[in-house]
Amino acid sequence: MKTRITELLGIKYPIFLGGMAWISDGKLAAAVSNGGGLGIIAARDQDAEGVREQIRIARELTDRPFGVNLILISPYKEEVAKMLLEERVAVITTGAGSPKAYLPAWVDAGIKVIPVIANATQAEKMTRLGASAIVAEGSEAGGHIGEMNTMAMIPQVCDATDLPVIAAGGIADGRQAAAAFMLGAEGIQVGTRFLLATECSIHRVYKNYIIQAKDTDTVTAGRRLGHPVRALNTALPLDMLQAEYNPKVSNETLEKMGSNSLRKAVMDGDIQGGSFLAGQVAGMVKKEQPAAEIIQEIFDEMQTVLQNAQRLMR
């Protein structure tokens, strides 16, 4: 399959691994890249040397392009931004802020900068700043989300920019991938389905929760704090959602409740204190398989869907 994304990045399939904190490490990123997509390492709140270690792990496992996702609220963003220049990774995706301060130096170094945005206004801004492409992520996604859903947002983002758009949020199979491309996207980003990749190192409890999830088993907490997060409806997110509507609970208390909760889910499988982030497609994800097989399956199914759709026009 060829789109502007495959041509821009030199990849076989226009699919990105979502930059999932504590999850998208060098091993998983390499597996996605070896499968023909673009693996993404999540820098999360690691210092520069921690991220560099994951980059080196990925380079030991693949000779194909991969990227790093830098969250711009990280306390280590300055040193990580500088280190990414030194390592000259192929792609940098950014979230939770504007990459304006770093983008010129990255672009001058030949790095493709692809911000993650949540609406058309942000897409216009990133286009003016000189981004190479845009990831437009709808509220169906797991983790930190915006307000617009993918179906409504993608066409409006595509109308707002001439850059290639990667659709994210609510994509786990070929039917949803086909829909994203018909809305104008030239690539897709997938997170939740890769939680069941055999190369994904999350705790067994986390994987089991995904396998057992139903379509209504995610909740969104944190709107009062200004950064809503979608997760499976386990103990902590439900407690936070209830506390959020209690005027006696301070914002500081809410922040403390969620602190370190993703690490507890990923590393420890902590049923009470963990936040098991997942998108609304979690109810569709039932099978553990290699990352390369996931990618092939999505695009094979997409091809079938698009071919069958042509019959409707007879």
C-alpha cells in the first residue's frame, strides 16, 4: 500500500504504534517496524539516558525506521529533545503541548516531526510551524484524550491542512482502518490492539483485562482537571470518577489518586491502584499474536472491505 506516509517515512504499511507510556518500549517499537509499520517509543517522563537506552534496544532489533513520542509536559523534555537530535531518530511525534521550541532544530537535522493533535485548529497551527504530517486522535482512544470523536474530526482536520493525516482513536481492525482512509486519512495509529502483541511486555493481568473487556468497559476520568483519561472501568478510575463530582475532594487529591497509576498497572498488574488505559475498541481485541501478524491482518481485512464496498456502486 502506498500513501504519502509510506513514501515520506520509507515504510511498507501506513500504520503507527501509539506512543503508550510505560508500554511502547524499544522491543515493541522494533516489532512494529519489522512488521512494516512505524514503531514508536514512548519517552513518557524518562530522562534522556532512559530514552536513549530504549532507542538502542530498538536499533539492535530492527534496521527499519522507528520514532519516539515526546510528551511536552515531561520534566525531562529539554534534555530528551536534545538527545533525540544526537541520536537522529527518523521520526518524533509530540503530544500535550506545542513542539514550536524544538521543531526547527529537529527539521534541520532531517527528522520528521509529526505532532498529535485533537482538532482542526491545532492542525492548522502545526502546519504553519512546519510539521511533516499530523496524527489526529479522537476521543475513542485510550489514555489522554480530547473532546472530538474520530469520525467527526478526521474530515475536518483533512480540510484544514494539506499535510498527510494519520487517524487515531477507535481503530483495531480493517473495517475501521478502511473508514479512516475514506474519511481522508493517509495512515492510521493503533494502540489498544498492540497491547495483545506477543512482543508487548505489560503485566499478564493487564492483558487479561483487555481480553475480557466488553464494548462499554471504559470510562473517562479527569475532565475536572482539564486532562481527561480513558481507561478500563477498574477500581481506581471508577473511584476517581466518583471523587471528581464531589466538591469536597480537592484537585490536589484527585491528582494524587492518579499519580503513578499507569506504571502500577503495566509493571505490577495492581488491580486496586492501577489505571489500565485502553480505548473503546478494547471489546474487539481478544487474540494475542505477533505485532507483524496484527499489521498484516488489519491491512488484508481493509483490502477486502474496500473491494466489497465497490459493489455498492453498481
